[in-house]
Amino acid sequence: MRPAVSSRRREPAGSDPSPAIQPRLSLARPRANHRRESSRYRSQPLTRHGDSVRTLAFSGPASFEERKTKMADDMSLNPTRDDFSALLDESMGGRDFMEGTVVKGIVVGIEKDFAIIDVGLKTEGRVSVKEFGVDEDGKSPVFIGATVEVFLERVENAMGEAVISRDKARREEAWTRLEGVYEKNEPVMGAIVGRVKGGFTVDLGGASAFLPGSQVDIRPVRDVGPLMGKEQPFAILKMDRPRGNIVVSRRAILEEARAEQRTELVSQLQEGEIREGVVKNITDYGAFVDLGGIDGLLHVTDMSWKRVNHPSQVLAVGDTVKVQIVKINPDTQRISLGMKQLQSDPWDGVEAKYPVGAKFTGRITNITDYGAFVELEAGVEGLVHVSEMSWTKKNVHPGKIVSTSQEVDVVVLDVDPSKRRVSLGLKQAMDNPWDAFIAAHPVGSTVEGEVKNATEFGLFIGLENDIDGMVHLSDLDWTVSGEEAIAKYNKGDVVKARVLDVDVEKERISLGIKQLAGDPMQGDTYRTKQTVTVTVTEITTGGIEVKFGDDEAPMTAFIRKSDLSRDRADQRPERFAVGDRVDAQISSIDKAARRVSLSIKALEMVEEKEAIEKFGSSDSGASLGDILGAALREKAGATKE
């Protein structure tokens, strides 16, 4: 019986067997009951050449022992998958050649500028000698037989060569090293090698990192030239290996070093200690003073007891000053300094120097919306509130009353040493115009002024010394309503008024216009059953409106329709016209309601009664027409005379 794995093609006579033709090897296990074997063939041992298997050679008949050996060899020609895997591991040395990892290789040759490296893949790769750099002696570290580490990009390219790189291997080594440093939160050495948008590029020994512009130094740096190419420590802020991003900071290293230095220096300082320092920087709110490695803030309010508008008025950069340590904050390590603390406090005994009610001369140092500050002496200032600046100018900005650097007389109103406040008055140092007014114009006198403003409650009239008096609506006219009366006045009109009241404390002057003419309702000017001549001012369906009395302060009344005539046929309002003058009798007077009732009918009845009594009687036989005619003729004759 012929083994299943020993079948092969026979070569034609006269031809040499080709080495390219190989026997087909079956992976099936040989049967256990093989008994027959061709005696004409003898198996030769299996040899390997490269990755191909040589053809098997056979010889003639053999003995029984040889046949047993032949069967064992036939079984070895049918390996299993496990056998193949074991042979592959033995050949590859158990190494893992995964693409994208760093592997070790041996330099097997150098051709021109490339090193040929065998990484154990039965094929070689090429790497530029420049990627290996030079050693301390300036020589290349690459030589035949040297073991190097390279990055395996691809196992085989189109040319059958492995794609490897020394630069990428160095980068991977750097990433592994930097990850360990990042986990331990340790600084890493690097050098700034280039400028990019928003920052700089830093070489960390094979790996590139990004340094933001804000992380270069504690303060903004205008010229980064001295830092370029210089190896220095950096702190890793962020790492993202899949994306290849590393963010570093030089500022964090400097801040940490400065914090350690500040902690050491702060421990050597004490509050109240006096030291010399150099002015390092000046801002709007103060100056920073270098105390020998640590800065302290000298606030503008602690430079002098007097007002300082800007620190540059007292100090300049580079000045050497003597300061006192006012306060040390152990948490923030901030140091507050003071210069005025080295001088005597001018507020000591300020109550005795500036008693309430005393008058002093000072200088305006500052003007605000709510008042002006007056310097009484160096370091002592008082506030003149806007309400204490003028007797007459109300709701006016202080800058329109006083100016900076102006010398003014003020009166001390209040002193609070604990709060370092002095309240001053500017108007108290002047004559009170209200006192002067009441002295010149007592109550009951007449004044003249210009209408400044008309409001819903009265008129404001400008008087002397920039003071105003008010005429209330109820004091405009005796007869008409205040709304009607105020409509007669316009801004700028010059009017006369009577002084009704003066309140100096409240700064109020009450005036009256109707009081100039006197109250027609008072006294005996008008009485009941008095005959008056009235002028028709308005005609309505219910009667007529009339006025009478003084033209400057006339009285008004309403004559009802039923009181227009004794004769019912003449009780028609339309028979009158505006401007007609007629006689009427006062029927009643209500002084409380300021109302006068008139009647033409009552006057006609009185005249009729008088005519009958004078010109006739009820038994004389004369008619009423004759009697009235005679009375009218007599009245007309009296009028002509």
C-alpha cells in the first residue's frame, strides 16, 4: 500500500525533475494499519530552503526496520495546525511584530546614506543614517552589527521591504517617557524651537508640544528671542496621545518657584516692620514696591494723609522709599504697605482744632456729584454737601458753584473723628437771603417780580437775591376758579403781589395777587336789595352770566331765566346780547360760598311800586301805563340834567 502523502507526478523520460515541482503534502493523519509499502522508494529527510520545501527523493527496496522508519517519516510529512504554529514560533523567536510598535533590529549593512536593518521578518528595512544623529564625538552611532530600535510602520511594502523609522521610534520613546512624567506631575526639560499661531513649539526630546502665549511667563513677554533654543523646565498641562497633542507651560514652573520664594520671604516679614524698597510699577490705584524678592502694594490712600489723585504725583518708578508693613495675608501672601503711617496723624485732636460753628478758609481739592471736598490742612479734608452750597441754587451741580483749587470760606457743621469726617457748609458763611427779604419786605407789603414758572398748584415769581415766591391758585382771583385765573398769566409776565407769609427755616415765601384789590365780599360794599349795573358776559338757555363792580377785580353772578323780567313774555335770555348793560337788584349774598344772586324782575317790581306810590294810587282812576309813563319821563329828565 502506498502512503497518501507520497504521491507525486512522474517526470517524462529524458527530462530532469524541476526543483519548482513539489510533492503535495496532505494534512490528514496516516492510517494506523498501513502494512504495505513500495520497496522501490526510500524517503530522504525533509529539508527547508528559505520559505519553500524541497522535493522528496525516494530510493529502492528497504528492510523492515527501514520501512518502520519510513512510516514515522511519512507521519512527519503530515503536520497539524499546532505543529505549524510551533514551527512558526520557533522560527520567529516568539516575537510580536505588530505594526505601529517599536521593535529591535540589527544593522546588516550600510549603503550610501541608508542603514539596512533586519528586524527578524525575513526581510530588511531601510532607514536614513541622519535619523540616528551623532554621538558626543560627532560620529554616527550606526555600524554593522549594532542593535537599534525602530518604529515598524508596515511589515511589507510593495517592494517587499519593511517600512521602519528611527524618528518615530524616538517619538514613541519620548511619549512613553512623558506619560510617566505626566502621571507623576513632574517637570520636563525642553526647548522652544519655533513660533506658531497663538503660541510656540517646544521640543521635549523627540516629541513636539504646544506652549500657549499666555503660559510663557508670569507677565506678558514682548521679546521671546532670549528664550528660543534654551533648554528649560516645563510643566505638562495636557496630553492626548491618540491625537498627538501635548500642552506645556513655563509659567506654572515660574509661579511654583515664586510661590516657594514668597513663602520663605513672607515668613521673614512682620506687620509693623519698617523696610526700604524700590518702586517697581505704578498703577492708577497704587504702586508695587520690591522688598527684596517679594512685592508689596502701596495703595494710593496709604501714600499720604492728604488727598493724592494719582500715585505718580508722589512716586516714580525706581524711587527708593521707606515703607511700613501694614498687613500680611498668610493665605494669599499679599503684603499691604504704607507711607503715611510713618508720619504723625493730623486727625489727632481734630475736634479741638475745628469746633462746630467755627468759620475757616479752605481750598477745593475735589468736586463730585454730591458735593465738594475742602482741604482745611494737609491731611484733613471736609465735605460740603451739595445741599449746603447755596441758599438759592437748588438741584445744581457743585461744579457750577465752585471750582477746583478755589479758596472758600466754610463753617464747620459736624466732626466725627472715628470716621475721619468733617461736614462743612458753604452757604452758612454767607448772609441768608431769606432773613434779608423779610427785613426789607414784611408781611403785608407789596412786591413785584417776573413769573418764572406756572405749575398745577400756582405761580412762582422771581424776587430779589435769586429767591422765589409762590402764589397759590386760591390766591390768584376772588371770583373765578384758580384754573381759570392761572390761564391769564404767562412765563415772563411782570406782576405785583402781596407778601402773605415768610418761613425762613423752610425757605418759603407765600404771595397773593387777589389780596391787592381787597375782598369784595367783605365789608358793606354790596348789600341785599342794592341796585347794581351789570354787564352781560354770557347767554345760556337757563339765564345770563353777568359781572359788576371793579374792573380789576369784578364780581360775577348768574341771573336765572325767571328773574329776567316781571312779564313772562320777556323772560327770554336771547333778548339780551353779550356786552349789554342792565340794572338788577341783589337778591341775596352768601359770603361763605362767595355767591351773589341778582334779579331784574325784583328791580322792576320795586320800581313799579315806587311809581305807584309817587304818581298815583289805586283809587285815582289813572291807568298803570300812565303812571309808569310819567315815572319814565321823570327818570329820563333826571338823566338829562
